[in-house]
Amino acid sequence: MDAALVFNCSHNGLSIIRELGRRGVREIHAMDHVRSLGTFSRYAVFDRCPDPLTDESAFIEQLLRFAHGRKDRPVLFPTNDQWAQAVAHHKEALSRHYHVWVADGPVVDLIIHKPRFYEWAMVRGYPVPRSWTDAQADAIPDDQYPIAAKPAFRVAASDSKEQAARAAARHGERLTVLENRAQLESYRRAHAGERGDYILQEYVRGLSDCMYTVGIYANRDHEVMGVFTGRKVRGFPPDVGDCMVGQVEKVDAELVDLAKRMCRELRYTGLAEFEFKRDAVSGRFVLIEINPRSWSWIGITHACGVSLPWMAYCDMTGCAPVAYAESDRPDGSVKFARVRDDRTNCLARNRRAGYPQWHMTRAQWRDSLACDHLVDAEFASDDLAPWIVSAWRSGLPARAWSSAKARIERFRSRPQA
């Protein structure tokens, strides 16, 4: 079987490494510029590489050196924006040596740059939030408030050392809610030196549990072959944060159809996450963004009847036939969780972050994870090293964590009502 190279190997990359390894891919390289969790997996070997955030050219040069003299054509799996963008920028050269399922460079650039993407989508009538640039701020109607301010993009592939500083400065700045024009003007003054670096947008109400995912794999003909649908149960921070718990859940068929239409129009190839938000008041679904690569909780898909990473590998290499498939499990029957982080959030951090409604007792937290199949982002009985490293890095006493793990295992096997 052809090898696989997974770039950026946190929880996202770790899930892909485990899925490919369990499916029989014998040579998997966990490539990252740091020792992320996936680099400790028994299914992969760690290859340190430059970060394309600041060393795009060096990263591509290392890939070309790696391919020299190989008889197989490894499959590339980028799991974050700058890695996907770097591969897309050099797709033609890399495709001589690798199977590259990433979309073309202009497509990935369009999707990552929010002002350009929203303009593209609005012109075509797709249901994205109404958006304005800083130059259009005076035209925002008074009855439109509250609005949201977002970075135009958080990370991008480059050879500029300034990108690292920019990414660090914007790491925690995902969305700022502006209640009125006075707050908007205050925000504009505070960001006077970066007027083209953010976008102003209609605020879609609700916390992270209003976020829905349509995850897809599209083949070389831009035809969607695999679809997973689910909902983010908890994120951190609770309003706009990364997924801590997600579950399989059906969505309106029109959202899946929309994703398929956009793939055809964009001429999209590869894995992607279409992230929708359901307005907590109106119930309207709005397309918030497209992630042009795998996403943080893609590890749930194998337990839902549609393993998107394996589908991408098979379709690229031709090692097995690929037929259309959609996730087919009952709502909430399969959950994906960053168990250790979610426990800490629910018992303490959510309340400290200003969301006491998401604070739980230990019993409530355990009950919230009950399902037919819980996919733990870190713990796996056949691949313990990433979980051990994570526990050690967190400083959690081994005895306390072992006790918590045993309780979760009991809930995994508990009959459902």
C-alpha cells in the first residue's frame, strides 16, 4: 500500500493516523514542526518538518526530497489551513510524486480568506452572513446590531516570519460582538493599523452548540462521495471555541445539497467541513465557513459508517472501490470527545469563562457523554502513548485520571434508554 503523510498531528491528525493504521496502511509519517500528540502514535513515525506558516518553501522542499527515489506515491493529509494552503500552492509539482487530494491553490486561498469568500458566496445567493469591510462600516444599518468582527484569516502559508507574530496575536481572537455603533467605532480605532485585516458581519445568535457540520469527501471530478453530518455539543470557549464534544446528527437535506452544489461550483476536490450555525432565535441556518481540509473531530466519521479519511485514501490510490455513503447512525448515538479537556471545562473553566449554564457536576458530565459509541480523541487501548503524553503534559495525577477513565468506560457500555 502507498504511504501516507499526515501534516499537523494534533487531535485531528491523530484521528487520521489511527484510522489509516487500523485499516492496514503500514507506512504513515506524522509530519509536524513540534511533537504534537499524533507524533507519538504507534501507527506512525515522526518526521520533523518546517512550519509552512513561516517556511512554506522549506516545507515543500522537504516533501520533494522525501519523494526522491520512492517507488510508491504517498497520500498527503494536511489537517490545518496553512498546511492545506502550502500543498495547494504547489499541487502541480507535488502531484508528480504524491497523491494530492487538496483543492487547487486559488480555491483554497478563496475559502481561507473570509472577506473574499463571503463576497463570492453572497453574489451567488448562498446563505452566508451579511458582511462588510471596514471601508463599508458607515453603511451598516442601525437595526443590524449586534454585529460581529472577525479576522480576515487567522493563519496562511508564507515565507514571512511576520506570519508567526500575526497568528500568535490573533490566536484567541475569533469573534468580537459589537452591540452598537459606538462599540464599532471603538473597535475600529483599536485596530486602525489593520483595517484590511478583519471583516464585519451579521451576528448569528447562539453558542457553540448551535454549530452543525456537513463533512464531505469530493473526488477528482468534484463529485461528493462521502457525507458526515453532526452537531457540536460543546466547544471551548462555549461561544465560538474548538469542538470538545460532537455528535452524529441529521441535518436538513438542503444543507447537504448546498455543500454538493458548492463543491461543483468551486471545483473542489478533497476533504472539507461545511460549518453551519443555526440562529438560536430565528432557527435560520447560515454557512459560517468552509474548512478546506480535515477538521478537528473527523475521528467520529469511522464510527458513523462513512470513514472520510479512508475514503480519500482509497479513492486516490485505487486500493479499494469507493461508493457513495452518508453517516447513518441515530442522532446522538455516536459522540466524539476530548474527554480530559471537556471534563476540566465542565467542572471549572466554563463557569470561570462566564458561562455558568454550562457548568456541571461530575455526575452530570458523565451522563452527558453517555451514548452507544464514544470516540475518545486521545485514549485508545491499541495506541496508548498519545493519551499518556497528554495526561503527563496536563499535569493530571495518574490515579485521578485512571479513575475518571474507568468511569467513562462504564458509561460506554451502559444500556441506553
